[in-house]
Amino acid sequence: MSPMPVLLQSAAQVQALPEESAAAATELASTGGAAAAVAPLPTDLSILDLILHASIPVQIVMLLLLFASISSWVIIFRKKRMLDRAEKEADRFEERFWSGAEVGKLYASATERNREIEGLEAIFEAGYREYSRQRQRRGIDSRTQLEGAQRGMRVAGSRELDGLERNLEYLANVGSIAPYVGLLGTVWGIMISFHGLANVKEATIATVAPGISEALIATAMGLFAAIPAVWAYNRFATKVERIASRYEAFSDEFSSILERQSGTD
């Protein structure tokens, strides 16, 4: 064999090496890109970190909702205790009143010193006090006496109901406004998240996940504040209406008793 074909064959092999190297480099790059594509995203986004690193407007919304939720729960517990006490005192006084006790003795018991009265007993005391005052005056007929007693019971009943209804409007406001306040924080957080994509060449889920997550936390806090407030308002409003019906019924029955007593006198 002549040396010329051997040299030509060796030169062809040397020229093929760069093409094989380029193919290997391309395969290695594609393998690395696939590995990077399937790499898991970071999942260490805790709720506390999202709240602490949220934008200032979203944090303000969260603080408002937190205050609304805490104050609502304070009102709920106080109002439940107040309404339960009003119902128990109404039951206790009605039992004493319809047990055959004298009206004068009940009035004397209600006007004792260092004793606070409320509920049905306060309505009874106001009506009988006005009735007794009208009877002490000369030249006043029984109808005027009865009207004075009814007026006193209406005033006392309105005062008692005002105390029972106090802060119920706050629960209603929290229940109706809190979801929209949380939605405001959500819209703001999402807007900030998409605004930050303007400086990013390649947008991924990891880029927008923190902003959207903090926005959804604001919505969740709004619902957490609104749902108990709405439930408590509906329940307490129903109880107040029931107690108001009892006060009105007692006032009518006591007016009838006073009317009969005026007729006998």
C-alpha cells in the first residue's frame, strides 16, 4: 500500500472529530436543560413569611381585617353572655310575677337600695312607679293613670332593648364589608405581582407565586372575619326580637292588670 491513501484516510478521520464533539456537546446541553426543567420549585413559602414580606398596602389590609376579627369575637362573647342573662332574668321575674305575689311587694323588692334591675323587672318598676305617681295626684282619671304607666313601660322597654342591640350593627358592618376589604388586598397583591413581571425576561410560576399567595391570604382573612360576624348577627338579632316580644307581651298584660285595679278603685 502506498503512503498517499493512508495519509488521506488519516486526514478524513481528523476532520470528523469536531463534528462528533459538537454533537456530544449538543446532547449534553439538551440533557442539562431537561434536568433543569424537571427540577422541583421551592415549596418553603410559609404563611407567616408571606404576611411579613407582603407589600405595605396588603399588610395594612391584613391588620384591619385582624382587628375586625378580634373585635367581632369580643362582641360575640359579650353579647351572648348579655342575652343569656336577659332571658334568665325574664324567666325568673315572670315566675315570681305569675306566682301570685302582690304587686306592691314586687315593687318594693325592685326599688331596694344597692340593687340593679334590668329587663322585665325594670319595665315593671317603671310602669308601676308612674302609675303610683299618677294615682297620688288629685283629679286624674283612671285612663290617664293607665296611659302614664304604659308610657313609662314603653320608655323602659326601649332603654332595655337599646342595651341589648348595642354593637349588633358593628357585627353587621364587619360581615358585609370584610370580604370586600379582603378582595381589595387580593387585587392589590395580584397587581403588584404582575407589575413585577415587567423586569423579568422569563416568567415562571415561582416568580408570581409569592405575590398571588399573599393576595389570597387577604381574601381568606376577610372571609374569616365576615363569616362569624354574619352568623352571630343573625342569631343575636333573632334573640333580641324574641326578647322584645316578651317585653311587649308583659307590658300589655301588666296594663290589663292595672286597668282592672283602677276600675275596682
